[in-house]
Amino acid sequence: MTTPSPFRLTPAEIEQYHRDGFVVPSGFRLPKATLTRIMQWHTDLLLRHPEFADYCPGLLPLDLAFLNVAREPNIVSAVTQLIGPDVALWNSSFFAKPANTGRRVPFHQDGQYWCIRPLSTCTVWIAIDRSHRGNGCLRVIPGSHKSRTLENHITHSDPKNLALQQEADPASFDPKRAVDLVLEPGQISLHDVYLIHGSEANTSNESRRGMTLRFMPTSSLYDRTLGPAFKAVSKLPLFLIAGKDRHCGNDFALMPASAKKSNDSRIMSGTIEGTAPVGMSSAQAAGITQAAIGCCREHGFRP
């Protein structure tokens, strides 16, 4: 049986990502079976943690089943075409935006409190439901990543109406230039860590579930020693997904046995379901879960 070739971005799509800071691959769609599994995992998660009905900042420590999505060969192929062959997954979140109640995400840059040095991440945003302007689709400011700097951000204290409390200084960008990323279920967008983006509240009768995957090149270090401002994210587990640890200082919660021996790997293979995946003991999985609970508490949740 012939193995299907991994998904390939077009040269124009790769150029757009680097020029505009984002891209929506025209030929990409996750299988319906994968979307069904994601929806079931999310439903199961909410039965245990109903406080995450709108937004869950850290999925993987709470349920490692979501790691399966990060290892989808076509997703990994798209990411490695943009940031290189050596990549690690350091977080995954779920922006559920329930019908009529989903909160606004202010325009912001990712990375304000991310302990990655040098700062570099490609975010994969997966549409679980149809995502459009009416139910709060992702909105981006093209080219806002080009300065490679983090703009000044204003800190709010409005958890009732805002899913995130950080907002980019309005003087640093023109909201009239915002582009709506309208996606069908299974489509993805990819965006750079410095891109200014956000989304409006969901005032429609439709849910707008979206899942994110945060990939960094392993030439960067996931530095857990940067101080109190980075305390929450510093507890998140790091997973080697493809290639090797180019920095040689990253600590992985899970990596292929071959990579442990040779500091190299192919794309992670095998099945991960439930809370203790292949290559990880129940004790290790439990430790990751406790770290996630601590992280969530520091984000203002009480799991």
C-alpha cells in the first residue's frame, strides 16, 4: 500500500506566511473523524472541568489525548515547511466561544509571557465549527509581525467579558486593516508569534470552537528560569514532535526512544489516548496534570 504524501503548502502560501504573518492553506482539511474525536475529547474535558466551557489555556496536561492532533502528519508537514524540520509542541489551548456567551479576545500579540528564547512560535488554529464574523472568527492585522518586537500591551481586569486580559496598545496598529479568517470545520490557519490578532465576542446562536497548537523551532530554548512573570507557562510540558533538539537544552516530557538515544527523531508515531501515552508512565502523566492545574489556577481558573 502506498503511503499518501504529506500535505504541501504552495510557494505562494509560504511567501504569504512570511510576508503577512499568517496563511490559510487552501487545500487543507482535517478528516471528519479527527474533528469528531476532538469534539468528544473536549466534551469529556468539560465534564471534569466545566470552568473551561469558554476558554482552556492548557489542554495537554489535562488530557494528553489532544496530543494526537499535534502529531497529524499533514499538520506537522505544514509547520515544518514554515519554521524548519526540528519542532516541539509546547502548548495547546481551546477557545470554545459558546453560542451567545463566548467572550471577546482583544487584539494582542502572542508571546508576552512565553518563556521561549529566542521568541519563535508558529500557531496552528483549527476550526472545529464554522468560524465567521458573526460568531467571533479570528481577526488578524497583516504584516504586524514584521518588526519582530512585542508592542506595549494594556492589562485589563475584566474576566466576565474578555477571554484574555492583555490588549495591544491601540496606537501600535490600525484595526481598520483587520482581516477576518473565515474557516469551515477542519480548516486551519497558521500565524506567527508576533502577529497582532484577536476576535469579537460570540453573540450568535452558533458555537465557534477553535483549538490551537503552539509549535516552536527547537533552535529556541523553552526556558523555565525566566522569573515570576513566566511562572505559569514555565510549568507546561514540552513535546518533541519532529527532528532533533537543535538547542540541546530543552527538556521533553515525551520523545521517541530513538531521539533519547541519538538526539534525533522522525515524526512521533504510535497511538496516544487517555492520560498515560506510550513512552510515559502514569506517574509522569499525573505530574504533568498537576502542573497544568497549577498553571490554570495562575490564569485565574480553579480546576
